[in-house]
Amino acid sequence: MALYNEAQRERAAKAGARYVPLDAMIPRTLDSFFDDCHFTDAGNALVARAILPAVAESLRERLRR
């Protein structure tokens, strides 16, 4: 997963997109994941909370243009 996450980070940087390091923010427990990479409903709620600041900042930047 570390290689996959690094590839995503690199792609985001090349595209000028934001990258939110969910692997460092979402606990790898059965409460959050039902297998190695798919979130449970509770995990999806954690993802939403984790990405909210990045989404909000992107929207603020677009509104300033």
C-alpha cells in the first residue's frame, strides 16, 4: 500500500491536485476497513472529515478567482 499511496501522491503533485494522506489519518482497524483497501461506512465518515479541509480550501480558492 505504501507504493500505491506514493504513486497517488506523485500523480496529484504532477496534476496540481491536493493530496490528503488518508493512510496517516484513518486507523487501520475493522471499524474503518472491511479489507485491505475498502472503507466501512464508519471509515467513509472518517474520510469525509479528513478531506473536508482540503475540499473547503479548494472551493475558497475557486471563489477568489
